Amino acid sequence: MNFDLGQLSDFQVGELEQIIERATETVATNTWDPDTRSIFSPENLDYRAKILVPSDTPLRNRFPRTQGLGQAASWFKMTSKLNTGAVDGTNTTIFLADGDEPSETSQTYVAATQSYQILGRKIAVGVKHVAASRGRPQGLGTVLDDRTNIKMLEVMIGEEQAIIAADSDVSNNFDGILKQITTNSGTFVLTTASGLQPHLETLYNAGAPAVDMFVANPFQMRALAADLEKSGSIQRIIIDNQGGTVAGARVRAIINEIDGNEVEMVTSRYVGATAMLLTTRTPAGENCIEVEDLVPLSMIDKDLSGLVMTRYIFEISAVKVIHEPWQMEFAGLATS
């Protein structure tokens, strides 16, 4: 089909020229290494990641993601609870006389930054292998497509581990949640529903609106179920209407005895002998913990090198613990 530019207005031609100029732009900067780059146009894989939703990445699946900008994520981390001006429940300064100005209170914040870091995997497949995999039933794609899904999963699992325990003291790492929690900590060996209640009270007194997640290793989840079975609070055998039985039970959540909210029990392969009580969102809808993406999960195909097709699966991200006093970490937990 032939296209005549003469059919376009001067304005439309100008728009096209700007688009072409941006597409061929060479970025030069002294703040990045290497200091020059050619066209950077990764393909966003978020739509495929949403379909995968692997069970191995419960925190990545749950935490909200925001768009980043610049070289580092920066935010004001709240280090105090909300201040109503109340003194032991009395003499609150929230009241005011007609015609007066409302009083002012303040929370304590500190500036926090996290450098964006690259997480990625490489795929290299010979052209013969790719060619031989063509012609498969519709929708299966080539072996390169299969490997892409596998490497996407690897990057997502790697991010899950980094969200929990990454340490910026290690080269090319950001700080994970365990490194960013500094106010509240505890120790115990085995998890029990009653044993978590004093820690939930600590977070409640710190102003946490609704602790919604307890993250621990598989052995701790078994210990929790076993403790409740021993106390007679779980019926371990269910009989269906055909006379069959289903044995065993998993504790999905416990009730916070302080405020009545459910605290979800999240099993993680990657916390080891640590655990976390997390508050992820305020009643006002603000994120207490989030992942900020400079570049979301994406892929780039490298120019053919020899007869090998190379693809990079990567993302550039950082973790932000915004309301740090509402989180708690634990150490010393048994793993077997």
C-alpha cells in the first residue's frame, strides 16, 4: 500500500517527525555507566506476569507496584504514630472554639532513598533449535517463548527473595524488608496463635491500623496448625455427604484479638529462620509497603550473535517500607 505524505496536514507531518526523532535518539549522560546508549525500547511483560502469578512469590503477588523515576526511589518514611493530641484518652486538642483555628500536630518523618537495581536473566538459544520448534500447534510458540516464561518466573522468584532479604551492603542490591525494619523486633522458636497476640498489641500501640500479614517458613505454619489441633480448636477430619473424608487443615488466618481484624498466614520458602508481621495498607488507602519499578518486568532481544538468539528478561526496581513502625521482624525461628 502506497502512502502519500501530501495527504497529511503540516501539523501531522510535524508530529510524525517528532516521533521518528524520539525513536532514534541517542542518550548521552555522565551519571550512568556506560556513558552512552543507543535506543532503549524493552517490551513490557507485565501482562504475562499477571497470568503466571506463581505461588512461590506471595509477597510479590500482594504488594502494590508504582512507577519510578530517576536514579533512585525516594520517599518520606514515617517514624511515629498518628498524633491526635490526646493524653491518655483525655484532654484532646481536637476541639476548638467557634472562630478559632484548628490546632496543629505533626508526625515524624525521615527522608529515605533506595537505588533502583537491575534483576535479570539471560536466554540463549541456537537458531536451529528455534527453527525446529516452529510449526507447533497454534498458541504454543517457539522454544524461545517457552524459555521466556521460565526465565520470567526465575526473575519473579529472585525478586521475591530480594523483597525479603536483600541488603544494599552487597553490591548491586537494594534493601529488602528485613533490612528496612529497625523499630520492632522479637524472637521465638515456634509460632502459636496466642504467642503472636502480644506482638500484634505492640504494633497496635505503635499506631498500626490493621496488621494484615504474618510471613513465616513452612515448618512454622505446620507448628501453628499442630498447636491449634492440640488445643482442640481445629476439626482435622471432614466427612462429605458421600461418606468420604478429608483429613488435615491449614490455618489461613488468625484473628487479631486487639481489633478483630484477620491476619493472613503467608508461607514463604525464603524467610528461613526469620518471620515478619506486616501492615501493607492504611484505611485511607495509602501503601505502607510498595515496590517501585523504574522499568517493569520486560524483555529485550539482542542482535543475533553468531547463530544464537539472545534475549534478556529483566526489571529495575526498589522496595519501599513507608510506614516502618507498623512492621515487625522476628529471628530465631525453627526451620525443621
